[in-house]
Amino acid sequence: MKNIYLASFRQENNLTMDEMSEKIGISKSFYEKIESGTRQPSYNFIMKFKEVFPSADVNCILNPTQSV
């Protein structure tokens, strides 16, 4: 199931998947899998995401159907 929060968050910040994965410090393919819902976000992903985007609600990442 697509992670609606991540997709919306990325688009609202005018970032491509390449830019988003680079900011977080992960491969584009890994980011794509998380956003598309084929992989669950790891603890390390959550921590890196929160470090780059401290005001983001990481609970929304864990609930992929929740929108922004």
C-alpha cells in the first residue's frame, strides 16, 4: 500500500524521489520501495528522516494510508 504521507510530504516540499533520498542519505531504490509500500520503513530510515525533517510527524510514516 502506497505511503500517502511520504508521497504528499515529498511533493509539498517540491522534491523528486532522487532529491528526497539524497537528503535522507539512502538509495533512491530503497526510498521508492518505502514510498510505494513494497518495504516498511526501518528504524534507521525513521531516524534519518526525523533528523532531516524535525517537524515532520514520523507516526504518519508508520501509518501509510494517513494523508498530510
